[in-house]
Amino acid sequence: MQYLIGVDGGGSGCRVILTSIQGETLAKAEGGPANIETSFKTARENIIDACKKAFKNAKISENNFNNSFAILGLAGSNLGNYAAQLSDKLPFARNKILNDGEITLEGAIGPVDGCIGALGTGSVFVGRKNGITKLTGGWGFNLGDDGSGAKLGKELMRLSIRCHDGLKEHTDLTIEFLKKFNNNIKSIVEITKSFKPKDYAYFAPEIFTAMDNHDSNAKKIIESEVILIEQSLMASGFSEQNAFCLIGGLGKLFLPFLSDKFINTCKPPKGNALQGAIAIAKREFF
């Protein structure tokens, strides 16, 4: 028997779905982070382990890797040569690695023209016009990830330190943040030496909570990211006449702060990234 596997892998974890070749769900599973740009070896191990869990959950032998056809939507796959390297090291009969934004686009709007903004630990903006998919952003934490949790968390840290140094005025947001580290900047510097994007992203929800309380520093952080989010959506092909979704853990938090044309056009996603991966797998392999 042959199977389809969809993998949605990002900086905070990976999710797997195992289906029949008709797309009937047999099992799902979750695993550790799977950003192949930031942690290649660990990502590969986490992906394979999560697939093994899916086989186990379906009561199917993991020896069926070689009977399985996989679409993997992975953060970091658009960078370097990581996707090609990983593809050669996977046990599936056949596999294709895409950016995680591409399977998210497929799941969210189906095979039609439109665009999405996916805002989670990282971020990517994906559009499709006349069947051609375009990625905007998705360049990783060091140089990209506008509107992401990781960038928000880091900006909160930077702003808090500037307030501590007297460059900016403190608000409750920055005061409370520094209290977590006993107002010890040296401690923050040391701790963040080992931070991964998900560690910075941990602090992002605090900014939106402060925004609800009209905190001026939260407003500065959010508004600066909103500008970049809107520019990225336009660059990816946003049109009020086409499908549009803003998704990911931060999507619903950012949406109220966007311009009316984005708010009015935004619709709930039709499906999730795993469903998108399986839809692509059916077209790609059968």
C-alpha cells in the first residue's frame, strides 16, 4: 500500500499528516523544531521522528517510508542549498521540499490566485498569480522575518535596553520586561547568546497585551511592523479582488491594526498547511 505524507515544519515545531493516496487521513503527529536553515541536523531528526510517530499512531509499520510520497513545507528551505541536501537524506520513495509558506498558501486559499501573510515564530508572505507562486520575505531571523514573533521579541529587548540606558522613555511594557531579568542587562546579554528564534518569540504576546492597554512603547513596535507587513503583502500581489488570509499565531493579533482594505478582504483560511501539503502531493505524485 502507498501513502502520502505532509510535513509542516517551522522554528517552533513540526506537524505531520499521514494519508492514503486518495487523501484520507490515517494519522497525525507532532515533533520538534524543523527550520532547516537554523538547525539542519536536528530538523531532519525531528521530521523523521514525527513521521515515525504518525506511522505508529496509524498502527502502520515505519518500514513503509519507502512506500510513502512526501511534500515537506519547511522554514528555511528557500535559503542556501539546505532543501536539496535534506531531500537526498530522507527515506521516502519520493519527496519534494517547499517553503512552509507555499503549503500554507495552498491550504488557506486552494489552487486559486491570491495571497497570504503567515506570521508565527518567523514570517513569510506568499502570493499566486496566474498559477505562479511568489515568495516575499522568508529570509530568516537574522535578515528578515518582518512581523514575526521572533523579531517582535528581539525588538522588545532592544527597546527595553534603550530605555534602561536613557535613550528612550520607559513604559509599563519595558519596565515589566526588565523585571524578569532583575534589571540586569548583562544577564540579558549572556542569556540571549544561546537564543533561538522561538526563544525571542516567547515574549511577543506581551507586546499585544500592552498594546491593548495603550502602552506607547508597544504601539511603536507594532506600528513599525505593520508598515512592513502591509508593504510585504502588496509586494506578494495583494488584491482586494482575490483571496487573502492572514494566518499563523500572530496573524489574528496583527489584523486589527492593518489598513481597512486588508481587514475587509481577509477571510478565514479554507484549510491548514498540512491539508495544503496533501493537496500538492496528490497533484505532484499521482
